[in-house]
Amino acid sequence: MEFVNSIVSGFLFWMMQACALYNNWWPMLAALMYVLVPMPCLFFGGGSTQFLTSRDGGGWINAAKFLTGASAMGSLAIPAILRHAGLIETGAMFIEFTSFFILVCTVMCFHRATLDEDW
């Protein structure tokens, strides 16, 4: 549980920093996509990320892979779209990208740790 708390506090810190530094709360819209990223794993994969790296197909498995990828790309697209629309500053967009990078690195480390038998 400590691991999950560190993930949430790490990327939320960067997201709040992007909002507070530029006095604009539009970047928090990307948090919606961060909530949507693990949902296909929970609903279609039984809470495991094993199906994402498998070659097994099927309607629901392929749909889960697509939804995971679409929501992950949405996490990057929302800050870029908000910057293009002029709603946020360039610095806030790059801070949001840093938040996404921290989240992805942490999830990849967690995925790797769950694959190891020694844990």
C-alpha cells in the first residue's frame, strides 16, 4: 500500500505544481485520464497487467488493450491540446509531461517487481 501512496503523491505533486505555478487549474483535467488508465486492467484483466504483454487475442482482450493505450495517449494529448488552445502555458504542459513520465516509470517498476518471483 505504501507503493500506491508514493505513486499518487508523486504525480499529484507535479500536477498541482503545474496548476499552482501558473495559477490555472486546467492541467488537472489530465487527472481524469490517469484514473481511466487502469480501468481496462481491472475490468477485463482481473486486476493483472499480464494480458497487456501477451499475444493472446479475443474481443475483450483486444478492447482492453485498445482502451489502455487510448487512455494513456490521452494523458499526453490533453496537456498538448490545452496548450494549443491557449488555455495553459508551455511550462505547465512540460510539467504535466513530467508527471506522466513519473507515473509511467513507477508503473513499469511495479510491473517488473510483480513479475519477479523473489518478491
